[in-house]
Amino acid sequence: METERTVEFDKAFTDCVSNYRTLIFEADVVNNETSDEQKRALEALAEDIAGKYKVGEINSIPAIAATRKAYKACGKDPNRYRPSQEQLMRRIVRGLGLYYVNALVDAGNELSLKTGCSVGCFDADKIEGGTVTLGVGREGEPYEGIGRGILNIEGLPVFRDAIGGIGTPTSDNERTKLSLDTRHLFVTVHLFDPSIDEDKVTELFMEIFRRWGDARNIRHRRYRLK
């Protein structure tokens, strides 16, 4: 079992955002290609979402609206750099279909769709140091988004390890992404909406990642800003 990492908040973030919580999960896992069973479960979820929302309604979902508000407070236009859960829901409602990466990545997408929260999933063995810090992206700060190339993260909330950014609510970093070789998982869930039930989010994490990633030795913690 990996040593638990601690989370700290940078003043640049706390000066912009209040009443914020993040949930941190760590677990031993097994990753695989996305199974047909997992795809069917995600397709059923996508069908439910497509029948429930119109594109113009997505940014009014409380968890997404709260994330967008935090972006603005930190200095980022959420219409140009949409939160990941909003991106995925818009794709579904517009009829563009789901994409599949691997079991753990797709489990993270399932958790995000069910909670409305931005979920970051990282290979814990690729994170440098014992502390991750939540701050705000700086001008010119180097960051390679997964499948997006160089990403301008100035004004985005960003988790950093000892050598740089690993995840934003818009896109995680190539450096710490999950692969089929991942055996130790580190997950961040942004709770910008104070009404979200963190116990429910935790229950969903346990259910989803045990089912699709054989998650064991799960450790979870909550960090809160007033």
C-alpha cells in the first residue's frame, strides 16, 4: 500500500474561492481495457442524461454552475475552457457519443457524470513528492493536457506535485495519466457546490471503482475551505 499524500491549498486559490471541498481517494487497482459490460453501463447512463437535459441547460446544473463560478473567480472564462464534466455532458447531449479509454479512466468519467463534479484520476506512482497543492495556474506555466497538447492553464484551478501541474478541472496532465500498467490510483473530486453530499460521492466512488478497477485498500479524506 502506498503512503497517503497530503493536500494543501495555495493562497492564490484561497484568495479566489471559498466554501470549497475536495475529496481525495487512493487505492490499489487493476486496470484493463474497457469491457463490453462497462460500455453498456456507460451507454445507459449517457442515454439517461441525453433524455434529461438540453445543451443550454447543462451549465445550470448546480455542480457545474458552481465550477464555472470558481473559474471566473480565478480569472478563467469557462466558455473557452469548459470544466471536464461539462465537456462530457455536452458531448452526450449533442449526440456525439461516448469515447472509451480504459477501465479506470472510464470509471472516473462515470463518477463525474453521476455527481456533476470534475474528477481527476492519476497514476499515483507518477506523482512526485508526498504533498499535492491546489493553486491557480500562472501565466506561461507549462502544462500538457491529455490529448490536448500544450494547455494555457493561467487562471485555472490546478493541482501541483513537487515538479508541476498534474490536474485541472478542464484536463489532467499527460505526465501523470493512467495507463494499463497503473496499479496505484490517486483521485481528486472537486466539490465547488456546497450542497453536494460528500458521503454520497464517496459511496459512488467505492461502488464504481471496486466494480471496474478492483479497487482495494481504499483510503479517502476530505479537505475543506471555509
